[in-house]
Amino acid sequence: MLVGILGGGQLGRMLALAGTPLGLRFRFLEPGTNAPTSVIAHQIVGDYDGPRALARFADGIDVATYEFENVPLASVRQLQQHCPVYPPPAALEAAQDRLNEKQLFRRLHIPTAPFVAVNSRSELDEAVERIGLPAVLKTRRMGYDGKGQRMLHTADDVASAWEALGDVPLLLEGFITFGRELSIIGVRDQHGNTVFYPLAENTHQDGILVRSLAPAPDVPGSLQNRAEIYAMQVMDTLDYVGTLAIELFQAGERLLANEMAPRVHNSGHWTIEGTETSQFENHIRAVAGLPLGSTFPIGSSAMVNIIGTLPDAARLLDIPGAHLHLYGKAPRPGRKLGHVTLRANEPETVAARLRELETRLRGA
Ligand SMILES: Nc1ncnc2c1ncn2[C@@H]1O[C@H](COP(=O)(O)OP(=O)(O)O)[C@@H](O)[C@H]1O
Ligand SMILES: [Mg+2]
């Protein structure tokens, strides 16, 4: 079976690495020439909406998926005339626009931060009036790693935030003073069967994920259940096939959905070593029509992103239980270049090694 993947970044690379042992072959469509997938699978270099590139990509693939959520919807719909595309375009449509996404959560009675769509300066003033401050102003589309966002602490911040972002449709969200951030990752197969990973606890710096602990510490069964129900509702509504991630804020007893990703997710990288079947393998299994594998965690894991500069591999691998994943990307400030997963039987062991790992990464 030949699986076509739109997007040739690290997520695509890890999908192909997980799916190859299952006897599957992969082809990527990706605009960049030195993309992370270029060295491991057949690559078609071209724009996602270039008719010729898209036709070459579609020719002979049995099924298509995507690892990048901003692929044009029209291209995905066109691909559907050649082969099945999973997750369904409806999921992509919901996730590409923060307003659609939050409205979907609201329709399913999944709690979120208060939000209001903003299309003009006067609407921004009204939204600030309604939601109060502090608040976060976000572009509805194309934001990632905290890009396209401005914090509004006081009324003085409104004008400059509008100045910075105001030429595209926006969303104003109430600022949530959360205790921590969590994410739930679920996978749904073509028959509607679902599996869920244990919640991960995620730390962001400047909007970029820096660290995940998994299974997240101190998670009562009721919290895990609630998160699974939210993910299940989203997947069932969309007749979803593949891996889905929902980022959550935990504030006391409250669990609020922040955003969803219709794809494998950075906060699930720990599942490669930390569970029986990784999010990548399960995504590929779902897309290829295979049974899903167990999501059972093997001990405890911590995942740390390598951002901006490349570390000395030997110094990291010297830490017991460390697994290094480099994506083959050129260093650039703020860019995700790889990650390290630490896995051990006891969370205390992981915590001690994590301190060592973060010290060594800082010294890199
Ligand atoms: N309404 C909010 N209240 C508090 N923190 C927020 C809010 N929205 C975003 N953040 C912080 O910014 C990070 C990035 O925002 P997010 O909406 O997830 O955008 P991105 O698409 O860039 O990941 C979140 O993980 C969280 O740490
Ligand atoms: Mg996010």
C-alpha cells in the first residue's frame, strides 16, 4: 500500500518511520527541497495547490493523509476524487480557523475560554468590554507556536495589538489563569473504534512547547475520562479517522479546550518509546485500515524539544534512558530541530534525569 502524506516536516518523517515496518510505502508532497522527509521517502516537491504537483502526488497512492494542518482545503477535496483522505476534510476545516474550532467545542458543550470574533477596531473594543482583561488576541488562521498572538494586559495594549494583527480576521479570548496545560490524544479507526493515550502535561515558553511529562502526574481517573469524552465527541461528530490531539487548560477542577490538531501532535512524541504503540503508528494503522494498537504506557516519560540550536548528541545519549530524535532541519532561532524522550520505570527517575538533560541542553 502506498500512503501519500501532505507535508514533509518532522511529523511526516516520524509517520513514515512508524509505518515502514508495517510494510507500507510513503510518498510526500512538500514545497521545500530539504524537508525532513526528503531523505527517507519519495518526495514530490511542489506547492500544495499546484495542479501538476498534486496530480503527480495523487497518481497511484492508495490513501492520503496530512501532517500539516494548513494544507488548502480545496487540494484535499481534489485528492478525495482519487483516493480516501483521512482525517476527513471537515476536521481540517474546523481546525484551520480558531473561530470554527471554538464553535465546534461550544456545540459539543466542551468548555473553552470565553471568545468573540473580531473583524474591526470597534469590534475589538466591544469584545474587550464583553470579555474583560487580561485577554489574548489571536489571528483566526495560520497561527502556530504562539505566532499571531498578542496579550492584552491593560487598555493601553489594545491599540498596538490591533496595529500588529488587525489586517486579518481575529479572535479575542479571555486569559485563563490555568494551573497547568494538558493534552489528550485519541485515535479513531475506520470502524469507529477509539483508543486514547494518557494525558500529557505540557509546558510552553513564548508559545512554544518545551516539555511534556507523560503520563501527566496527579491525574484522577475522572479527569482522564472527561478528556477522553471530549476527544471522543469531537471525533465521532466529524466521523474522524486518524490521530487527534486536543490541547487543554486545567484550572482547579475545570478542564477547558484550547485548540485541536487533526494530526499527530508534538505533545505525543513521548509515545514512540513511552507506550506500546506510538501516536504515529496508530495514525498510520487507522489511515491504512488496520486495527489500532494498545496505548498502554511503559513506565514514565518526559519529552524535551530541541529548539534553535543543535546539541552534542553524545552528551545527551550519555543520560540513561535518553532517546534522541533529530529532524534534519537547519538551526534557526525558535525552530524545532528535534526532541529527546527520557523513559524509565519510575517517575522519580525520569525527573532526576530530566534535570540533567535540561542542564546539558542549556549548555549546548
Ligand atoms: N486564552 C488563553 N489563556 C491563557 N493562556 C493562553 C490562552 N491562549 C493561549 N495561551 C498560551 O499560549 C500558548 C499557545 O496558544 P495556542 O492557542 O495553543 O496557539 P498555537 O496555535 O500557537 O499553539 C498556549 O499553549 C498557552 O500557553
Ligand atoms: Mg497550541
